[in-house]
Amino acid sequence: MKILTPGHKYELSNFEQNDQKGQEIQFIEKESANDGKGTLNTVSDGTTNEDVLAMLIDRMQYLQSKFLVEKML
């Protein structure tokens, strides 16, 4: 894993072709507008922790279902 922008953008290594450019994941980045109203402006759009976790849960459920089907055969 490479940190491209601390806390916001990462490059994850490919599993098999690790000499190739990896997969980037970008989290939304916001900063204070300093307007006294607590407004946040988007610096870089991206995903959220919640969406990444939902994706991982779906992946684990999918892989588990494949394991259970193979085990029944």
C-alpha cells in the first residue's frame, strides 16, 4: 500500500501483477470554508468508509456462498 494523500488517497498493490500500477482508492476530502457557519467544501470527491465496508461485506458474503456451494458438491 502506498499513501498518496494521507487519510484520503491510497494505491493498493495488485495481488498477481504487483509490478504494475496498483488500484487507487480515493476517500472524500473536505475542508472548512472558514465562513463561521461550519460549512465544509469538497476538496476531492471520493468514497466513504461506510461504502468500502459495505463492499467488503458483500465480497465476503459472495465468497462464503461459493465455499458453501463447493462444500456441498
